[in-house]
Amino acid sequence: MEEYTAYTKILKEQLIPATGCTEPIALAYAAALARGTLGTIPDSVEAAVSGSIVKNVKSVVVPSTGGMKGIDTAVAAGIVAGDEKGILEVLSHAPEDAPKRIRQFLEKCPVKVKLAESGRIFDILITVEGGGHSCQVRIVDTHTNVVLIRRDGEILLEKAVAEEEHGAEEAVALEIKKITEYARTCRLEDVEETIERQIACNAALSEEGMNGGWGAEIGKTLLAGEERPDVGLRAMAAAAAGSDARMSGCELPAVINSGSGNQGITITMPVLEYAKELGASHEELIRSLVLANLIAVRIKQSIGYLSAYCGAICAGCSAAAGVAYLYGADETLIEHTVVNGLAILSGTICDGAKPSCAAKIAMAVNAGLLGFWMARKGKEFVHGEGIIKKGIENTIEEVGVLSRDGMNITNQVILNIMVRNGEC
């Protein structure tokens, strides 16, 4: 029962709404907290951020800013238009004149941006001054993990910073076998509200992306000229369309997974499209998404929240596991689906949040579905083939090693390229 409770808690804590790309929104959240603690609009602002925050903020539109991008925009939006009580929906109730107010604030009080000195992958420290007072707010490792709030010399909140960085829920060791059993047997009343919210939010984003002319229009492009696109193509397009909208500043919330709205969308939309195609029951849809979401969290436990490993890959494989569930797959077939998908595209780089994420999402969904169809025909990638190890848990751990160790250098090279190009 303790394990059951832990799995249910993970779903509720991980699958939460966020308006906009989560890295700039985390900046806005920290800035709103700082302004609220300071008690006035500041006249001096500094943001010390880790390189991966830079990478994931610079190219996405911050919601409620009238199309503006960048760290300074996200911080200013949180200060002048944010409601810290909304947490990752901090900008969801910004006033209509927010873009004007943000520009006026930045003209009067430019935000000083520098790299954090901690060396951590995820680190945000906002320092504000005004009205004769100063305040600091620090968020570390995950988007809502506030570890410090200080006003003048008084510490209002302080939490220990873990020696090792972590991403998804670490309190319980998730295992694919146990996830599959949980998905098949959990009480619907324990998970239904969480999953239904994910379906509603992410489907609305996908529809907006398909109809609203957002970003590079990857979702639309995939279906262009197709009178009767098959369900696989529709699954790719539906996931991509949600990212099209989200990366370009759409103010509709996504329900995230492991800190990422793109991953939440990538998990949700393919499973939803296949459920419609197969005429699956509501219960089958809910259980398939429970499975897909928890598998994604499991993989992200090894990879970490932010890295040079594209998180859409694990989400696409997880979505395919959910599709496999809808087809009545047993535990072995589900495991082979995930392993096959990871074998196909592991190593795809994350070079920051931006419109092209939608295209990577489409390819990740395609790889996951290919992994499923291979497994269904009894074909699988096996131990000794590249990074694949015997047993799905061992393979996932090796993917984590690839991400944490092998791609650390890649992450730095990506950041160096951005610096050389004058993009940071």
C-alpha cells in the first residue's frame, strides 16, 4: 500500500499545469516571489542563472508579453505582472497591459543577467532591491524547488540543497514492472481527475497549435495534403501542434511531466489519438496514460530534468508504451516497446527550447511507435547492441549514464556555440 500511495502521489505532483515554457516561467515565478517579498516594484534586479536555463529561455516567447523573449523578459514579467500564488501559472492572470508595463519596466530598470557560480544544471537566483530593502529568491534543481527567500538580512525560508542534483520524484524507486501493474489495477478515483486535466489542457493546446498559425506549424505541415492521414501521422501531428503553440507564447496551460510541458504533450496526444482510433473506453484511456506518464517519470529519474539529451525521446517512447497498452500488450511487449524506442533515437541533442522542438517531438513519437510495431512483430533490439542492456531497468540506467556523463560535454559545447553566435 505504501508503494501504491507513492505512485499516486508522483502522478499528482508531476502532472501539474504550467502556462508557457517551464524555464522562463520558473524565472517569472522566482521574480514574482522576490517582488512580493520585497513589498514594492524594485529599482535594481539581477538574475544569476545556470547555462541550461539560458539555453531553454532565450528562444521561446514568454506568455503575456506580446511576443517578447529572453531572461530579462521572463524576470520582468514576473515582477510587474506575475502572481506568485499561481506558481507555474504565475502569468496566467496577467493584465491586458502587461506587455506595455514590462517594456516600460525594462527601459527604467534593465535586468542584469549573469551565470550562476554553483555549477548546478538548474539554478536560478533573483536579487532585487528597492524601497531601501533587498531580497533574494533561489530555485534549484526543479522548477518549483524554492530553497531560499531572504529579505535584507533575515532568512524567511531556507532548505538544504541536495549534494546530488535530481529531477523527477526520487522518494520511491519506480520500476517498469511495478508501473505496469499499478496502471492495470489502480483505483480510477485516485488518478482520474489528474489524467483528465492533462487530457483537457494538452488537447486544447494541440488544437490551438493546429488552428492558430503558431511557430513553424509542424503539426499542420505533417497533415498538409493528407485527405485521410493514418492514426500514426495524426499522433505525430497532434503532439507537434501542441508544442508549436507552446513554444511561441500561447497562453493556454499545458499539464507537464517531469517539469516539461513539451513532454506532457508528447505523452498525452498520441495516446489520445490512438484511443479515438481504437474506440477505447474511458477507463482504458485513463490507465494507458497512467502507464505512459509513470514510465516517462522513471526514465527522467535517470536522465535528469535538464541535460543535452532531448527529453522528447523518453516521452515519445512512453507514449508508445501507452499505445501498446491500448492494444492489450502484456508487460513484456510494453518493455520491448520502450527499449526499442530508446535504442532508435537516444543521443538526440537538446539545444534549447524553441519552435523546432515540435519537429523533434514528431520524430520522437514516430520512433516510439516504430518501437511498438517492431515489438508487436517479435522484433527487438537486444543486449550488446549499442547502449542496450539485458533488462529494461538496466537499459534505462545506461541511457541515464549517456545523458548525465556522456552528454555533459555536449551540453557545454552547445552553450559555447550559442555564446560564439552571440545568442546568450
